[in-house]
Amino acid sequence: MIEIIAGENGKGKTKHLLDRVAVAVKEAPGNIVFLDKSAKHMYELHNRVRLINVADYPITNCDEFMGFICGIASQDNDLEEMYLDSFLTIANLDSQNLTPAIEKLDIISEKYGIKFVLSVSCDPKELPECAKARLVVSL
């Protein structure tokens, strides 16, 4: 399952994402991972959540990012949910190339039972159709 929180920069997407993580920590019996472009939100996350600063790794394109996601999934059989803040930035994408990335995440989600929640910085009206179908918060 993939859920998308979309809106322009500064609209509060990260706040929504952090609120969802706080709820998931109370409900999800498995592990939770939060990927971000910095470690800025380290103290806002529960200690059960694994924060990964993607900027610490030499990821230069979306294929490398998907390999990174697969690596995280492969080392944690109890992984239930992944929260990806600033998705376009950490995956080295723009909103025009979002469809192939969502299709790959769908495959990973179905095969390994991982729920992905993405924050996407763009006007929700500009999202491709496959992303609009997964939109849960529009800011």
C-alpha cells in the first residue's frame, strides 16, 4: 500500500507525516523506518522509529534509491511501514517522473507487505493519475 501526502513547500506535509508515524508507533507491532533528507526530526520521532538520513549515502538517481529501499527491506523481516519525507528530493525525482517510482514501490509493497507513506512537494493537481489515486492528504 502506498499513501501520498502532497502539497507545495511549506504547507505542513512533514507535520502530517510525523503525526502518522506517532499513531503507527502505537498501533504497528512491526518495525517502522523514516527516511529523510536530514536528521532534523530525530527528536520528534519515537525511539522505536529508525531514522535514516538519505543524504548520508551516495544516492544519485531513482534506481539507486530503489536499491536502497530494497536493501532496507531485505535486512528487516519485521518492517511494516516506511515513511519517506521529501520523497522527490531523496529519490532524485521530479513530479513528471513519479509514475515509474510508484510502480516499483507498489511491487516492493505487495511482495514484502510494507506500507509506504510519501510526502511529495508539488501541487496535488500536477500529480500523475497513479499518484492521485493514492492521495490521502492534499495541502
